[in-house]
Amino acid sequence: MIINGRKLAKEMEESLARRIKKSQASLILAMVQVGENAVSENFIRMKREFAERVGIGILIKRIPLEPEASVFERTCAAVHECGEIADGLIVQLPLPPSCDTAQVLSKVSPEKDVDALSPQPVVLSPIVEAIRHIFDTQHVVLKNKRVLIIGRGRLVGAPIAEWLSGNGTTVDVIGDEVEDVGAYTRSADIIISGAGSPHLIKPSMIPDGVVLIDCGASEAGGKVLGDADPACAEKCSVFSPVPGGVGPLTVAELFENLWKLSSLAKR
């Protein structure tokens, strides 16, 4: 089964739009971006277009990389400013080396952290919610399964590994230190990849019937490519491709988080 993330996201979008219209809520999502990144720009575009369709306002604060000496201070100031205005806040990752990512994310109020990247988030990560959505709709059982997570990043690997801990699964997490990725993929029941390495996973590296969730996204030749070769789909029981798989669904889940946080703020 090849997952149609756009279709699943559209269903969530229509539901959210109805709720916003019925409640007459006036919500604003703020995004802070430091420097320029082609993949980040693609995700920002997706979020902006989704927001426009459901009736949510968007505030984008772009921080130039120059002068480099003040990037961190200017980014923290933008996070504070946006946090005062918006109902939800995103710091678009990755940040440049001159910015201490952990310090910047610590400035995001948990009550407005739709990405669940602050030290004590109120909601689950959108990528975790997206994968859980796929597993639920496809009846993927986690108990007693061997799960391989490729990549240790804040956006994919780390939150997914935390979510899966205690779910009755055997979880292996590998990163750049592993040269022979195939030695791990061949024995996995479920593979979730967020390495950001184009077509890292080949059909010869996976067993028949594996569940393969591609969360990697990298830019090459003007195209966004995933970690998995599209030909892998033929061997998978469930395959979430890039583009059109987890990406759109993650954006939808992010706005669901915004709705949840705004609802909690009203209590």
C-alpha cells in the first residue's frame, strides 16, 4: 500500500476548516526562519498555503544571516516578539551553526509550541502524530516488531524514538556513524528514515513486506527527494513516499496542534 499523504491531509484540512468556521476563531501561526534553505522554503510554502485554505493567519519572520555576530540575539528576539502576537510558533530548522538551536528552542513557550520542540512540550510532535495516523489507518501493529530509525535529528529521529519507547517494540536508532545501513534495514519489520540522504535505501536493502516510512527530504536538481528509492514500494506492505507521503500529513498535524493549544488556552 502506497500512502497518499495528500488525501489524508485533505481530510484533516476539511475537518479543521469546519471547526474554525463554526467557532469563528481567529488564529495566527508565526514562523521564524533564519537564512535560506530550499527544503525549508518548501515546507514554509506548504504551511502558508494550508493556513490560507483553513482560515488561519500566517506571520513569517525572516532573519538574515548577516551580521553573523548577532544572529542568535536577533533570532531570540524574533521568537519573543512572535510569541507575544501569535497563537502558535514555529522555529524553522535547521538553524545555522552560529545559532545555538537548543537555546533558541528553549525560548519558545510550550503553550505555543506546535512543533513540540521546546524542553517540555504540551502536544506530541507533528511527525509522530503523522506516523501514528498512518499506522492507525493501515492497522500497523507495533508490539513485538523490530523498528529501525535512521537519523537522530530533532525533527524526526529523536521524537519518534521517544514515542516508540515502551510500546513493546525493539527500537534501533542509527546515524551517520553507520556505513553499512543495509545490515540494519534487512532485519527490520518497520523502517522510519529521516536521514536526509537522497535514495539512501535501495530495494535490495529491505525485506519483503516491510513497513517503510520515508521522512527524509533533501533538495537535488530542483527536486525534493526522499531517503528511499521509489522502487522500494514494490517490496513494502506499507510505503510512505517523498514527496506526497508524510510531509503533507505532518503539516496537517501541525495545524491540529495549533487548534489543540488554542483550545487549551481558552480554558
